Amino acid sequence: QLQLVESGGGLVQPGESLRLSCAMSGPSLDYYTIGWFRQAPGKDREGISCIGRHGEVFYAPSVGGRFSISRENAKNVVYLQMNSLKSEDTAVYYCAAAFSRVVQDMCGQALGDYWGQGTQVTVSS
């Protein structure tokens, strides 16, 4: 069974950057698609970026051009670099792993076989 632990959240001002990390442990991750999701109070969980086993990526329109996802399979870590943060990016951010999912499906339908506990990101002046 996979375990996922997010880190790197915090309080930043608009326009600043953060890098989230998702450290994973358990069986081989080679066949898993990994995604970042967020959920703001009163809103549905949103798939913002997903990365497949071959490096294919998906970004939600709300974060395209500002966020970048990457994975280091050797270290079992997936990163989410978030630049030019806005107040509307405030949410709890989760990482998830889904076995052999297409990135568009995983992000578009918030699919995940395993989930982390989440890390809070607050963007406020």
C-alpha cells in the first residue's frame, strides 16, 4: 500500500512562490500517475496538475503557466512548483496516486487510489 506525505505549504503573499513536495513510500511507483489536487472551503476538490509514468503532464486552466509538476522516480518524490501565487490559490493541497491512469482522467475526475493528508497553502497580504 502506498503512503503519500505532502510538505511545503505555508503562508505567502500574492506574487510569491512555493514548492510542494509529495514523498511516497511503498510498492514501485513506476505504473502510477501522480497528481496534485486542492480543495478550498465550500468548493469541490480540483485536479490542478497530474504527471504520468512517461512524464506526460496535465494542468488545469486555472494554474497553467504558473505551476509546474515534476517527478523524481528514483527518490519517489513529486514536486509542484507554484509561481505567481494568487489569493484564489488558497486551499488545502493534496497529492494522490492512481494506477495507470491517463493524466487528463485523473485530474479531470479527481481520481486517486491513494491520497495524502494535505498541506495548507494560504496566499494573503
